[in-house]
Amino acid sequence: MATSCGFESHRPHHSYTTTKGCLLVSVARICNLKVDSNVTNKARPMASADQLKALIKAYSQGDDAQFHSIAMQIAAGEARVGHGKLAEELRELIDKSRVRLPSAGPSPIPMARPRGEIADLLTVTYPHIHLQDLVLNSKTRKTLDRVIREHKTIRDIRAHGLAPRKKLLLVGPPGTGKTMTASAIAGELSLPLFVVRLDRLITRFMGETATKLRLIFDAISQTRAVYLFDEFDSIGSERGLGNDVGEIRRIVNSFLQMVEQDASDSLIIAATNHPAILDRALFRRFDDIVQYSLPSTNEIQTTLKFKLAGAKTSTKVNLVKLSALAKGLSYADVTRATGDALKHALIEGRALTHADLLSSIAERKAALLHRNSKR
Ligand SMILES: Nc1ncnc2c1ncn2[C@@H]1O[C@H](COP(=O)(O)OP(=O)(O)OP(=O)(O)O)[C@@H](O)[C@H]1O
Ligand SMILES: [Mg+2]
């Protein structure tokens, strides 16, 4: 179904679609009847091949208005030739197909796919991960739990004239779970995740960023989802902007204004590795500032356990020693080291050993030292 914000929605398991499908099948049967029936029969059904083609086209394009208009024409045609019962049945199906489920609330929303101009600005995924897939400190978990609970109860919260917390700024070093958090929130709420790559948006649409931001905020208000503004510091930084300070100010001001006006049920999540270069005014617009940090040795141990779950390991794997060695790595580094070790063991057709993990962690540490020495 096309919506004015430039999204196509698909309702694969939606009762609305099912009823429309029924209607389509009924009409197809009528046409079949026509083909089979004697051509000399004056009171034959009226659905023509053109009508059927137009109906299928409207259905596949999600053009509701056109779909209903053609279906009504067919029903009227049946009534005219005295097929009152059939006409009545068709009208009932048409009426049913117009009934939609309420869109607010935590129930899964229609699949949405950006099209046209907005498709250049957003990428969509439908995450299935949950908060429990992340290793988080208890404060961060509590903050995120509260946001999710508020969105699961959004109908009641709105009914009392209140607004759920919905604007989060995630701050922390690379590979600590910011993007994964946005996915997990979308997964928990069965919402699509739209990622806005601000850095690309700004460099690609120099001078037009405010207009493009408007398009994104129109989408935010019209399609309930989680919107992740990744690399959020791009709008507070002069890097990549050719030092056009005027443009930066315009972008920051537009963002501040739009985020302030937003009254939708969507969640707006911004993520950054460089909070220091963000305009202070931006911080005030968020309901929660969520801090991420490199994992402690305990958190590394939990991560190793998570990532090794289901893998065939030799009994001599010492997670305590490995966690101490891995200190300083990010969750992403630990995840990659575990994956590398596991692949190595699989290639050799044996169980994963302590030595496999030791060598892949040492490799990651060396890469980290190399990265740091280049800074
Ligand atoms: N807290 C975490 N718990 C478990 N796994 C994690 C966590 N953080 C990161 N990972 C692992 O590392 C991968 C990359 O993490 P993610 O993309 O969320 O990092 P990020 O904070 O967004 O980094 P960047 O700042 O570079 O964008 C994840 O897909 C996941 O496998
Ligand atoms: Mg990220």
C-alpha cells in the first residue's frame, strides 16, 4: 500500500489483506464462471477480463481506492443482471476488506519499504534480536527496559495524555553495542529499523540536508518504527563538511526543531562515538543519554560464554584467563576473535581449544595496538 510519505507497506499476515485476497478469489471465480458459461446466456456474470486484470494490478500495487472501485463495479454489474445474492456477497467482502486494524500499540506494524527519494536516505531491516542478546551493565539495561516497557504500553500511556520516552542518544566507543541496541529495541517491539547514515546524507546532499531531514521526519511521523541516526556526530562536526559552518548550523537547527516538533510513536535513536563534538543543545532534546563502554573482564567472560554457546569446546578452555588477556578489546573485537577461533577449529574438524581462542584474542590485541599507535 502506498502512503504519502513514500513508503510501501505490505501486510503479509494481515487480516485486511486476507479479506482482500478473498475478494480477489471471489472475483476470479466469477470470471471463471463467465468463461465456462454459455455465451448465449444473457444473465451471465459481468466481470470482464479487463476488470480482472485491473483488479489484480490494483491489488499488487496496493492501490486500495482503485481496488475497491473496481470491486464495486463488478458487484454492481452482478446486481444489474439479477445476481442479487452474489452482488450482496461481494459487497459484504468489500466492506470487510475496508476494515483495518488500529495501527497504534505494540502489535507488529506493516512491513515497510522506503521508495522514491526517501529510499536514498534510509535503509530498512526487520531485526529479530532481543535485549537479552546483549551484554549490558545493569544501569543501561534498566534504562532500555523502561523504554521498551513504555512502548509496549503506549496505548494506555497515550490515553492518559502522556508520552513514552522515545528519543535516545547512545554514546560510547566503537563495537560496544549501540547499533545492536537499536536492533534489539526494534526486535523487542516488532518494529522495522530504519538506519539514517547522517555522514553520507550530509556529504551527498550538501546544501540540501535540511530538506532531506524534513523527508526523514515526515517518514518518522507516518511510519511507526525505530529510526537510528548513526554517526550522529556528523551533524556536530566540521569534518566532511568543507568547513561550511553555516551549513552545519542550519542542519543542527533543523534537527533541533524537527525533533522538538515530533509527536509520533516512532523511536528516534542517535548513536555517536564522539559526544564531545556534539552541540550541547542537541543533548537536551533526548529523553535518555545511554552510556556504553568497553567491557570489564567479567563482561568479556559473559560475552565469551554467549558467543561460545552451542560450540564444541575442549574442556580445557579457561575463560577467566582469556578474559583477562582480552581486556581492552571491545565487544565487537571479542565477538570477532571468538568467530575466528571457531572457524579455525571447524576447518580442522575438531573441538575448539583454549589455544585457538588465545591466538585469535592475541591477534585482535595486536590489531588494537596497531590502531592506537596510528592515532
Ligand atoms: N554489548 C554487547 N553485547 C554483545 N555483543 C555485542 C555488544 N556490543 C557489540 N557486540 C557485538 O559486536 C557487533 C558490533 O556491535 P555494534 O555494531 O552494535 O557496535 P557499535 O557500538 O554500534 O559500534 P560503532 O560505534 O562502530 O558503530 C555486534 O553485532 C555484536 O556481535
Ligand atoms: Mg554502530
